[in-house]
Amino acid sequence: MKNDFDVTILHYEDPSEIRSGRIRSTQVHFHPALDRERRFRMPDQDDAPPIKTIHFSLGPQKLFIGRLTHAAASVDQRLAFARVMEDLERQGVTFRKTRVTPDDLNELAGSYELLIDASGKSGPLAPFPVEPELTPFQTPQRKCAVGYFKGVAPVRPEGVSITVVPGVGEMFEIPALSESGPVTVLFVEAVPEGALDAFKGVKTPQDFQNRMESILKESFPDIFGRLDPGQFSLADEQAYLLTAITPVVRRPYAMRNGTLVLGCGDSAILADPITGQGCNTASYCADRLYETLLERRDSPWDETVGADYWNRVRTYVKEVTEWTNAMTGPLPGHVVNMLMQAAADQSAADKIVHWFEAPSTAHAALFGT
Ligand SMILES: Cc1cc2nc3c(=O)[nH]c(=O)nc-3n(C[C@H](O)[C@H](O)[C@H](O)COP(=O)(O)OP(=O)(O)OC[C@H]3O[C@@H](n4cnc5c(N)ncnc54)[C@H](O)[C@@H]3O)c2cc1C
């Protein structure tokens, strides 16, 4: 984009603040997102442990190990964002350190031909209207507790492991790369007030670690059995996160003071992380946004450009959103049957795991579209 457009990024943390800050995500990028990053020559994620498989368990029962078509990767966003910012800065992209407010948009609108609101889940700054048919919930469906740990022996073959405990929540175990080297991400998605919703009152990294260890012991003995008691610890003091997200989809364009504002990422499309799709959806939308602007570069950037962008991403956003929202409810009977069938059929297991690389296939399996 930097070669096609003159871009200024307004951001309130510089790379060193991001590096030393709190973890933000579990950030698994599936291969379509990694392919886009290569195409845009972004810093590569090749030093991350390759995620080639997804292990799936229902309660204590291990059902299958499905194979992804290409490796996925998780690089601590503190590291990845800092690297990307430094790389863009080297290539001449302008950064202005400031915390933008919704009121600032009017003034910014006078200085730029286009604004992109990528303010994440603390946004949006622009008045993007909510899309009611893609926004069924008014409260979080899960409480999220994530820690990056040392001292957990990986599953074999190396990959993500998902354990669904019906009615209670999910545990995700993800190999990732952080500043300190390889880590194991342990991510609890707890149904509010259920048995896994056990991180209330956590105030210190040690509290968090103790709470995670007792949850593993009580509910996830397979992971507990792979802890090295002498080594098990958070990767650093900031390597834990407690959050809860109310999913909301907004139409990702609005006019402000005569200037078009487009939304990309969580500011417009905010999902529960249960299917690990937020970064992947943001990447898809950013790519389509770029294509839209390239095709419309010689015409005025008005509301019709916003509508064009939304038309290009709407089907993908609908499919990934409906799949993700469905996963926070009770698993439908036909999905449980598919999971059971996958236990005895490797190609069925691979198909289910492919849902994460191609959300339209998940949507088709769930809703028959
Ligand atoms: C627990 C958890 C696990 C997840 N796991 C996955 C996963 O495995 N795979 C996946 O694809 N997605 C995952 N996600 C979702 C993913 O992290 C987000 O979708 C993704 O990071 C969104 O990117 P973004 O750029 O829109 O927002 P962000 O990553 O939040 O970035 C927004 C940036 O804007 C800056 N900013 C915000 N407001 C302002 C302002 N007013 N002025 C200036 N700057 C501002 C912030 O500093 C921030 O750096 C997960 C999310 C959570 C919470």
C-alpha cells in the first residue's frame, strides 16, 4: 500500500511500549492470512512454531487430529506489531503518536482524502451503524483468560489442541513465538458463571498462574500431565490477559465532514475469539479494502466506495460471524455427529480442521449454505 498511496498512521503506543506491554490475543494466523502477509512483503512469521494440526477433544474424550492444508502461525502481537511498525517506518510510512478521539475525526477529515478506522475493540471512532441481523448478543458469551507459558511439553504432532467441555467452555493450547522464544498459549473460554469462570479476583501474575494450574489439574489432566513442575511459569509478568467480548458487526463505512471513513478489523467486525478468526477476518478485509481503493483510485472516494468495499466483504463477514456465534452456543446435533464421524475418518477430520482456514466451509457445514 505504501507504494500506491501516501499513508499516515496515528497510533498511541510506539514499538517499545507495545513490546513491554500486556499480551493482546492468541493471534493464530491461518495460511490465507500468512499468504497475504507474504504478498504485501510484511515481516515474515517463519520463526514461529509451525501449526500443522488441530487436536480435538470433547470433554475427556480425544476425538481426532485433523491436518491443516498449510501451516498456521502465532506470533505474540507485541512482537509482531512492533516489527511491522519498525518495518513500515523504515520504508517511509509516517507515524504520528497521538490518541485519536471521535471529535478529532472532523479535523482529520479536512486533512486527508480518506480515513481508515482501525482502532480495534476500543473503537470504533467513526459512527459505523450496527448491523442488527449479524449482532444477536448484548453481552459477552465467554470470559477469556489467556496466558503465555514456559514449561509445557507440546502435543505431538505439534499443533493447536482444542478441548470442548459442553455447557462450560473451551480450552485452547497453542504453540506460539514470543520475545523470549517459543511459548505455550493456554486460553480458557469460560461460559460466564460456569465451572471454568474461575479467574475472578486475579490481581497478580502469580495469582493467574496458580488459577490456571488448578484449572488444568481439575479439568484438563492431559495438559496438566505435560507440565514440568520446575519450569511451569508465565513467560513474563505481562503475559496474561483477562477480557470478555460482546460480538458486534457494524457496517464498515461512514462519511465524516465530507470525507469517507472505512472500518477495518475489530473496530467494525468484532467477534468472540472462539474460532480464532479476528486477525484472519481483518486481514481478508484489509486486502479487499486495498483492491477497492486501487480500482477506484481515479474516482472520488465517496460513500459509493464504502458501499463497494462492504459488498466485497459482506459474504465473508456474514459466514465467519454466523459460524463463530453458533460455536458459542450448544453444539448442534449434526455438528456433534460430524465430530464423532471425524474420530473414525481422517478425511472428515481434515475437513473440519479446514473450517479454520476457510470459514465459508464451516458455514456450509453448519447451515447447509
Ligand atoms: C483472547 C483473544 C484471543 C484471540 N485469538 C485470536 C486468534 O487466535 N486468531 C485470530 O485471528 N484472532 C484472534 N483474536 C482476535 C484478534 O486479536 C483481533 O481480531 C485483532 O487483533 C484485531 O486487530 P485490529 O488491528 O482491528 O485491532 P487491535 O489489534 O486491537 O489494534 C488496534 C490498535 O489501535 C490502537 N488504537 C486504539 N484506539 C486508538 C486511538 N483512539 N488512537 C490511536 N490508536 C488507537 C491500539 O493501540 C491498537 O494497537 C483474539 C482476540 C482475543 C481477545
